[in-house]
Amino acid sequence: MLAVISPAKKLDFETPAKKFPAQQCELLAEAEVLMLRCKELTPSDIASLMKLSDKLAGLNAARFGEWQTPFDLDNAKQAIFAFKGDVYVGLDAETLSNDDLHYAQSHLRILSGLYGLLRPLDLMQAYRLEMGTKLDNSRGKNLYEFWGELITDTLNKTMSDNKTEILVNLASTEYFKAVKAKNIHAQIITPVFKDYKNGQYKIISFYAKKARGLMVRYMIDKRVSTPEQLTAFDYAGYQYDELASSPTSMVFTRKIAE
């Protein structure tokens, strides 16, 4: 199985990179092309484009200005340790063993507006560029047009090389739109996480994001390779709801205090 997740806005580049084997992003040359466009943006442009405060716009303008290759452990960090949003709280990468990290490198991909696709141990520099950003560029009017078929083709090659026939979509709708689902040479399974509130089960964003990370952690811990194994997911009290599920959508529910 190969799983895909979204990146996070929250980053940690204050903690030094782990002295652990790291690799370069597979689509780094494409990211460099996109970064040339990003470097043209003023703080005012960024504030308007990304709907950010002046302070955050200035921070991201500085990040764009400082971004440069080549990447190494002195100026970049492995992606799985750099992202710190809700998904990554659930994943809890800091407690993965070396064997777990090597396994994740083959079975997990992070979708990215700037980098396209990141493997967990790929080096990255700080940035903020959400996939839904309507940044005009040399290939179109937004990032979906910039990436075109590149992300899909790279996923297909990875799954072919690994003899993988199942793609587990644990990304947000915004990010998974960058994948041309009809052109993926595999079965796509999308886990859905619902919590009990006000008398019904519903998707609660904060919990669902963390649950996606927990699912990735479960897949790594258990070395999951079949859909049947996914149904046994029980981290943080979730249970598989067979009646609400389908071959392409696996529903997991949990009762929490209202």
C-alpha cells in the first residue's frame, strides 16, 4: 500500500534536523521553477494571494527569499519532522524507529503545493504555499495547472516500482485534487473518520485530521498491506463501521464526550 497525506501550515525548523539519512525531493527541479515565480511576489502580493496578515506575509516573503538549493542537513530538514500540524500530531514521527522511518519512506507520500510530492525523509526548506493557491505561473493560473500530471505520474511510477495496487487517500480534498484520480493505476481507498456529537456521527475537522495521522501511524506500526488489515484500525478508540463503508470509502467512528 501507498498512503498520501497533506502537508501542514505549522512548521518546526527551530529544532535541528536529525542526523538521519535524508534524500532530495523527486520533483525538486520543478519546485525550483515554481520558486522562481514565488520570489517575484512582494509581501503585499502574498498577503492578498494567501489571505494572510502582514506579519505572516512578511515571514513567507522572507522564506521565499532565503530558499535556495542545494539542500543539506544544515539548511533543510526531513519533511516528516518539519511538519507539525494536526495530522503530524497523530503520526508522532519523533517516536518512530529507524526501521519504521525506512518503511515509511517507501509507503508514504506528502502532497505539497511547492514540492509536489515529498517522501518522509526528503529534505525541504520552510515555505507556505497551499495547493489551492491561485498563483499564476508559466503553466497556468494555479498550482493544479502547474503540477498537471506530474504528481499522478510520479505516484504511478512509485506504485509500479513497489508493485503496489492500492493508494490510501488520507489527504484533504484540496490536496488530493492535485492527483488525477482517473489516471491512477490502483484502487483508491479513502478512510473517513466520524466522531459522535449532538446525537449523530459527523466529521469534525480537528479530530479527522489527527485521525488521518493516526491511521498512517497504524499502517507503519502494523506494516499494513491489505484493505482487510485497515479495518482493524482501533487507535484512539475508532472502530470500523462496515455498514457505512464501501470498497472505496472506509468509515471509522468513535464516541466522544459531547
